[in-house]
Amino acid sequence: MKNQKKALAAFLLAAAFVLGGCGEKEEAPADSPSPQAEATAQPQAQGPVAERVGEIMGAYENELALVNQSSPSVLTYLIPGEMLNQMAQDAQAAGARLQDGRWRFSWQQSGDYVYESTAWDAMDEWAMDGAEATADPADEAPMDSQLNGDYAVSGGGAFDRVRVWDAAEDLSFGSAEFSDTLNGQTTGHEVFRFCLRGQELYFADATLDLAADMDGLTIQEGFLATVGVLRPTGLDVVEYRLASLNDLPDPATLNLNALLSSVTPLSHISAQKDKTQAVRENEKDAF
């Protein structure tokens, strides 16, 4: 029963993110793609912002490809590229124009959305993550439990997403803030900052720490931070818990070695040319 509750909670959290990836101003079908799938399916952005993003990320293309081939369990190194590509897409969608030498624009999505699934869907989601999908015999529920597979989970409502961008004309530095709400309740908040320092791209990202339980989404205390640097011949990215956005490092002055010595990493990925090492909390796996 405990594992079934965890599975259902995990699915509720996934369902909330599915809402975020739905189309604008329309009801989303139950099998709507995730935000990641939506971004992948979008056509390549065009315009001056997209061209500059291509130039920036092109410097790290070979190294990122090498890291990708090693198939590490930590994928945080993808964040800066995904964020900059999102900026290019939003700039095109918003018809962004330079204002006093800065790219300042926003993108907004809103609508009424629904989702529905059964307890068995939740069990499948849990099993896909390699977790045990069977209940503890010591805590087994009667066979007529509503979580035996007939129980349906549904929800939805008024969903709003806003992304606000502010960056230098040459994208040498910039920032973004994302905000999601569902029926007026905060379901997501993220801050992203970046800075080019020579040939190195430093970045800092913090997203609101959310958890799912039987009653839906619960906001935890603090944020999940991902901070790091991309180099043409390497990268270093660390993920850790952050108490306040006030403590998110400034990429313009970030000292990654000092940061690593002052936090407890949830994950850390380091690469130099064709050698990659990725470590999660309580793991010591090299790739």
C-alpha cells in the first residue's frame, strides 16, 4: 500500500507537468506531451536571438556530444542549452525587439486543462523508474481497495505560465524567470541566469522544490539549484538544494570550486574532453 501511494503521488506530479506542456487556449487531451517533448517537437527558432544562441552553443557542441555518448545518469549539463533555445523560441513567438540594447520580452500561456489516469498508470510510472510496484505484505490492503486499479485520478483547471527574459544584445549575459499557477496556486517557479566569460558559459538555475502526495502538489521549503560551466573541452555542473533565491550564485562572479566546497551535492557531473564522471547523491558511478 505504501508503494502504491508513492506511485500515485509520483504520477500526480508528472500529470502537473503534463499540464504545463499543453497547447495554448484549448483543452488538452489526456495524452498531452510533457514540456520536454513539446520543446523537442517545436520547429527550429529563427531570428537574431536564435542565430546568436546557435553561435554560443556551437562552441560546446563537440563536448556535449561526447558527454551524451557516455550516457551518464546525470543530465543537468543540458540545462543551459535548453534554456537558451527556449529563449530563442520565446523571442520569435513574442516578436521580440531590442530595447536600449537589451532583449526584454515575455511569453505567456493560459487556458483550462484537464488530466485523467488510473492507479495502474501511476504504478506503471513508478515501475519505469525501477521502483518496486508491489505492496509490502506487512502493509497490504484488502483486495477491494480503491487503489487496486479501478480508481481514477483526474483534475485540472485554469493554468497560467509566464516566462520573462532580459538579456544583453549579444547574449553575453542574461536572466529569465518562469512562473506557473494552477487555479491560482503556484505550481512552478524557476530562475535562470547566465554569463559568457571568455569561451566559458557560466549559468545558475533554481527551480521551486515541489513534491506530490495524495492531495496533489506540495511546495517544499527552498529550491533545487543547478550551477555550472560549459567549456569547449569540458564542463562541470553541480546540483544541490538551495534555501533561498538570494543565495543563488551570480554566474558573472561564480567560483565553482568554492561552491563545491560549500554545498552538499545531489549530483555532480564533470567532463574533460572524452572523460566523463557523473555522481548522484549516495552513488559513486563513473562513466
